Amino acid sequence: RKEVEQDPGPFNVPEGATVAFNCTYSNSASQSFFWYRQDCRKEPKLLMSVYSSGNEDGRFTAQLNRASQYISLLIRDSKLSDSATYLCVVVQGGSEKLVFGKGTKLTVNP
Amino acid sequence: DAEITQSPRHKITETGRQVTLACHQTWNHNNMFWYRQDLGHGLRLIHYSYGVQDTNKGEVSDGYSVSRSNTEDLPLTLESAASSQTSVYFCASSEQQGNGYTFGSGTRLTVV
């Protein structure tokens, strides 16, 4: 089983839609989790951290289920500018190393 | 403002040549990392460092080396470039676990 697995996508949604991305991780010792966003031919940028209690930042909501080793990202009211690849990221248990999922590409259409 | 910079942005080199990619950060972060990104593989860790004089191998370290003589720099050296090392290389730094990484803007390397 890969350490971090994501929906392969791609997702094509109309503006205003709600879209959800899922991610599972295999190392139960992992303690920190993130969602990164990567635009075409650019570096990944931190979108948000993921906490056990769930957290929200505007239109974005991230949730963590430790028992199921599952992370999600919900985007409400999608904008054209949300088009990007979303990377699920897990800090490898006992280290400072980030392990990246392969990413899910989102295209928001007018 | 603090930043992390990579150079060059683009490089074309020949098979067998030694190549060094630079990474410089002014965040004063202890942790620095090198990743490569290829279609179908996502980001894969090459080498990393938790501080001066500390270096460690990642999952795809063969053919690469790093050195950490100061806090700011972690140069990545390809000892003898191969076509399989054509890729986009990202450097990143972090202060501590839980804060995520800050990435440089990447180096696109082509080995011909």
C-alpha cells in the first residue's frame, strides 16, 4: 500500500460547484497533515493544515479521521482560480519528512 | 522578506557531466529538503538535512549528493548526469514539524 494515496481525478466542475477530495495514509504514527496546492509548472504552496477537529478557511474545509487514516478537502462555491492540482501531504511518523500524494487535478469551468 | 531561492531556473546539460543545483534560504530554517517531480510519480524525496553537517538519503538518492556547510544552503550535485535525471527539482525548508514546508520555485533540468 502506498504511503499516501489520493483520488486520481481529474475533476472537472462548473463554477459554483462543491467538490471533495479524499486521501488515505498508511502510517498510523503520522502526526501532521496538510493540503498543498500546485499550479501548472509552479512550486507547491501550503493551502492549509489539517487538524483532528477539522478546520475551515473560507470556502475550504479540511478534515482528518485518524481511526480510518483518512483526510479530506472540501471546496465550496468553486472559482475559476481554484483550478490547480491539490496534493495531500503527510509528515512521516517520527521524522520531519513530508510524504506527498500524487495529487488530484481540478479544473473549474465557466 | 525571508525567502528560498533556487538557481538556475532552467538548465540543459549533457550525459556524464557533473551538475550542481543551488538552494538558498533566508528563513534560518534548520530543515532543508530536495525533491524531484516527474509525471506519474509526484514529488519524491532525494536528500534532506536537519542542520549544519547533517545529510540524509531520501527514497531516490542514487546518483545525487548534498552537503550542508551552513544553515542557508543545501546544494544538490548530480555526480554524472543521466537522462533519467531529467526532471523538475524543488528545494524546500521548514522550521519544525507541523509547520509544513516552504518551496523554492524549482529548477527544470534536462539531460541530453
